[in-house]
Amino acid sequence: MLGLEAKLSKEWEGKSAQDLAAAPVTAIQGVSESDAELLLKAFNIKTVRDLGTNKYFRWAQSIVTLAD
């Protein structure tokens, strides 16, 4: 799926975009259970969709895009 397989935990490879959006953040390779707990506590982020639509992360991404 668009080269994303290498960015996902093995059990999530080959899943649809809809399934991935609803997946826990640990579906992203390198995000541990303890990372997920911190994201939940700090930003109430539970899923990949929550992570991708978090306003603070989107603002930061916009700033970096403008800076580049």
C-alpha cells in the first residue's frame, strides 16, 4: 500500500487504509506501548487517525513545510 508496509508493525502490513486509520498507534513501526500510553495521557491519542489529525502535530507540520 503505497510503500507504507515498511512503516508498519508486521501484523498491520497489508491492511486497508481504513483499518490502519482505526488501528492503535502501535501499528506504526517504532511506536511502543509506553509511547502509546504517553500519547494517550498527553494528547488523548488512541488511534493512527487521532495521531494524524491531532491539531498540534498538524500545526507543527505546517510550520516545517513553510520553513522548508
